[in-house]
Amino acid sequence: FDHSIYIANYIIEHQHEITQATSAEISQLVGESYMMRSYCHLILVTLFGQDYTHCNPSASLSIPLCIKADVDAVLTRSTVAKVYQQILADIDSAATRMNVETWEPTLSYRFNALSAKALRSRACLYMGKWAEAMKAAEEVIRKHPDLEDLTQSGYVLPDHYTSKEAIVSLEKVMKPAYKAIGTPNVEFINSYRNGDMRKSRFFKAKTSKIYEILKGGTDMNRSTFRSAEAYLTAAECAIRLGEKERAISYMEPLITHRYIKAMGEKVREEMSEMSDEELLRFILEERHHEFAYEGHRWFDLRRTTQQSITKTFNNETYTLQEDDARYTLPIPTEAISSNPNLATE
């Protein structure tokens, strides 16, 4: 992250020295740099800072903000609120500069104009700013509504860089080494309903208790922003704002493209009968099922229930308690050794 942020800062600071490009190309590049700086800070603050909705963001210290290309700078930790303020400001700066609507698939790792709305929606969701997150998600849906239809043949996995859902395909979360040693939890696999095509499209049963992950393990499975996230964010924010019918309307396309017809009809009927609290739980479960092995789960747990988690590895059982302080990662000791200012609470 530090290298990416440094490069972004350098381009922003030296943009007027760029000569071998058109003004539109320079504007796009600078916009992408603001996006990269914003995106990196968002990931870092959600790992090393307390969750925005579980703390006093104006008082809780998190990560140092790095907005200058100065490798000798001695940084201090900024509050959660200040980091998010910079994240949103950088998104605004990016949005005014990026002019490429869509990159060809081989360049889909680059940020485009729509990605600024997608990142704003995610950042505001993490902040609990439901109305703002929903507005940005709705703008993404209006411009990029497509979903892969997993109920039909000829589909492409939603996290594939050529998927019709892809907005930006930068990150390869499930690398080949992870896929080789990773065994999906059987209880999680069984939480998919019969008739939910994601169970067979995302996983392959090797035995009754061992499944293979199909969503990753190649250079082609990359996903940073895709349209399904916008639908789920809009639905979650709508129900949190007490707009049940609006929430259901945003779940409808996802249900249609993920469940076989009979089960989809049953799910729709169940949604109509759910209380707001039940529907919220259902939407969050759908996020879990939809984004399995795409890097969303930890962040979703942090911003919602911070539930207790128990894992067994090599016959050893490990438990993360509900609301455990370890939901916020500590600043690495080697970083503190290099800069004692980072230890300040």
C-alpha cells in the first residue's frame, strides 16, 4: 500500500510536468491517482482503525494519512474521521478528473469514471451514511445494471475480469496458493439454499465434506467493483432507512439472476413477509453468499455485528469473541520501532 500511495502522490504533485500525453489523458491519470490513494487509505483504515460505526470517529486514532510524496516524512496517526474525510475528498477530486467511461477488458484494472461512485458508495456504507451510500449505489446501477445470469448456460463468473458485472477488475483476492490450501467451510456451503445457483457455480463438491473454490485461483478472477455490490448496498441502505419496498426492489434483480425460478419466487414471497430486521439479516446473508472469497467478509463483520468466530486448524481451536478488540488490527511492531509516533493512543 505504501508504494502505491507514494506513486499516486508523486503523480498528483508532478502532474504539470507530464508532457507526453494529451490533457485528457493527464486528467484521467491524475484522477486515477486520487482514486488509488483513496482506495488504499480506505482499506488501511478498515484494518488498522476502529470501525467508524463502533467508535467515536473524531477521537479514535487510526492510521497516518500520507498525502505527500515524501519518504522522509515522520507521520503521526490521524483520527478515523479525518481519514474518511480525506478519502471522500480524494474521491471528489478523482470524479472531476476521470473521463474514461469504460476500459477495454485488458485494461480493466484501471479506475474509470463510474468507479468513483462505486468507491463513494462503499466508503459511505462503512461510515453508516445510508442515504449517501444508497444514492451513489443507485447511480452505479443506472449506468451499469448488468448482472451475470447464473441460472443459464454461457455465464461468466461474476468476479471474472470479462464479466458483464465488472466495473474495475484490479484485485486478485483468491490467489492460486490460497485456493490450493483453502477448504471452504461445509456449514457455509450448506447455508446456500437449494435452488441458489451460486452453490454449484462458486464451488465444486469433491466429497461430501470437501469443496473446491471455483471463484479464484487464476489471473482472470479479479474484482474490485462489480454491479452486484451496488444492488446489495442500495438494498441494505434502503431497509436501514425503513424503505422496505425499495429494498426489495433492489434485491429482485439479484434473486432473478442467482436463483432458479421456483426458488426465486419463494424467496420473493418470504421477503415480502419479513420484518425490517429480518430483511436486513437476509440482505447481509446475501452479501456473504455473493461475495464469498472476494475480500468483503471481514469488513462486513467489522461494520455490523462483530460476531464471535471459532475456527479449528490442525486440531487447535481459535475463538474471536464478539466485539473483540482484535477486530481492529494493531499497527505492526516493526512500523512502531521505525516511528514511535505510531504507538500514540
